[in-house]
Amino acid sequence: MKLKKVKLRIQEYSINKVVGDELELLVHEDANVIDVINEADKIIRSKGKFPSEQYKSLLHWVYNPIKERFYEQIGINAYTESRKFLNVRNNPKMKLPNNVIIILIPEGGCITAREEVIDYEIFCKVISKYIRTG
């Protein structure tokens, strides 16, 4: 299986205390932003309990798999090495290029809209349908 490099920059103090503010990941060649966040969750879980009381994982915190979109309060963008913007917010299942940089802000500071995050058990049932486990 071919792999590609992705940098994920997370702007959230509770997570930064556990894994730092940037993760360099190797993901499968067809990976999308959901796969990348799921890989970050594996690293976070390897360090112990998820650092937020409200959420069970980073992906649970930021993504609604029922509506197949990021919550309104989430700040996310991605760009290539040549600084080409990729609209992963509106197309989270987009295949990412090699060496993409993703910036994720779980609690976007300038965003006033706030959606409730779905129940974790429901989240797990729905997300398991399209997360690669291998």
C-alpha cells in the first residue's frame, strides 16, 4: 500500500499538551481529512484518556457523520505545498494530495454559531461505516 505524508496542525491547548501542536502522519494514498483526524485520534488515545471531558475523540468533537460535515464552530482548512487552498470543509471526503497541511481549530474563536455534538454511541455507529481500519 502506498502512503503519503500529511501535517495536521491542531490549535487546541488540551490536545497540544498531549501530542504537541503539529502531527506528521503517514496515511494511505486515498486518505481524506476524516482519515487524517482518525489517525491523530489513534496517537492521542495511545497517550491515555482523551483530554476533554465533553468529547471522546477529536473526530467526535469536530465532525458530524450523520450530516457528513464539520460542525459550524469548527475552523478547518487545508493547503498544498504550493499554497493551493483545498476546501476540505465543504468536501471532507476529498482525496488529499501528498504533503498537504491541515489546520484544525476545534473551537473556532470567531465563530458564533454553535451546534450540539451528537451522542458518542451514535457517532461510533455511523462513523464506522466509512473509516478505514486497516
